[in-house]
Amino acid sequence: MNIDTEAQARMQFVLALRARGVTDHAVLTAMEATPRDRFLDGVFKARAWEDVALPIGGGQTISQPSVVGLMTQALEVNKRCKVLEIGTGSGYQAAVLSHLARRVYTTERHRHLARSAEAVLRSLDRANVTVMPVDGAYGLPEQSPFDRILLTAAAEDPPAPLLAQLSVGGIMVLPVGQSDSVQTLLKVVKTEAGLDYEAMGEVRFVPLIEGMAED
Ligand code: SAH
């Protein structure tokens, strides 16, 4: 893509995000600053600025940008936040979060995805992100509590170990439901009194799977 076409594609990208309800200025700026093509391979690079989910290997997908935007917006991240992401995939969502948070930990059960995400994040100088090749279903107890937790793989219910690792005043955003059907995006807020739940619309994610992948 030449520079003009690329600039135009990026502008269209931001307009598409806005049209789908991503209106938070900091989130839009973070997404504009994150080159999605770097997280994609081969023929898919050319489609990086389209608002579509795309394959990234290992049968996994990089999420649709507007869904990344809506989830990031719901997470209400600020510069004081320590964030945990479950499901690094390409590393794109973690890169977006790194512009908004103080510190980002992201976990991935496919070691090869964790390795390539780490390499891209390093090449983009996202120094406040740590990629952990671990089963994220149990969180990262040694780094807890977290101010924000984001799952980018669908669970049947909010995993109890993750709720336990969320700080009071913290926010968790996740897709819940059966893996082969439409899921509900859920926002959970932890207060002194307990947990508040808000359903935020329908999404479709790959399932959260316990244990490390073979590769
Ligand atoms: N956030 C990613 C897209 C995530 S796709 C991006 O920006 O590209 C969901 C990812 O969750 C997949 O890579 C899958 O391997 C991973 N995953 C599923 N179950 C997991 C688990 N228990 N622990 C860690 N990662 C998991």
C-alpha cells in the first residue's frame, strides 16, 4: 500500500470504529497508533484496516477491530491500571491496551502464538507488555490483583480464579456462552458489596480451553 492509500485506509478504519460505537477518544487514538498489519501474515496484511476478524494460525483469529474497540472501551483502562488479558493470539489487543494502561500481562496457551506476538510487540517497543505462555484460565496469581481483566476467548461462566484476582473497584470484560453459538459480552464490576453484571451485546469468540496446546 502506498502512503496515501494507507492514510486513507486508516481514516476509513477510524470512521468505521466510530460508526460501530467506539467513541472514546483515548481508545480511538490507541487503535489508530497500532499498526494491525504487523500482527497479520501474508495475504491478510492487505486487509488489516478492514473491520473484520482474520485468521492468525493455530485455528485462531485476530478479533474484529470494532469488537476490540468496544471491549477496550468497556474496560475503562487508565494509566494507573495493571491489566491481565487472557488470549494473546496475535498480540494486537495487548498492543492497544499497552497505550492505555500502566502494565499489561497477556497469556496464551499456544506457545508459537505467544512467541510471535512477543516478537511483534518488541519490534513495536511495547515495553510495558509481558507475554506469558501459560493457561490463562487460572489467571496469573503471582501478579494479582489486577485492576482490569479482559478475556478474548469465550467461557461458559466468568472463571472463579479470575474473579478472585480482580481488585475491588476492578472491571472484567468477557464473552460468555457456548463456543459454537452466539455469546454475550459481559462487563463485571467488583465492588465492596460484591459483583455487578452488565450484558453488552452479542459477540462470537473462539472458546477458552483449559491446559496448554500441544504446539
Ligand atoms: N486477543 C487476540 C485474539 C484472541 S483469539 C488478538 O488480539 O489477536 C483467542 C485466543 O485465546 C487464542 O489465541 C487461543 O489460543 C487463546 N486461548 C484460549 N484458551 C486459553 C487459555 N486457557 N489460556 C490462554 N489462552 C487461551
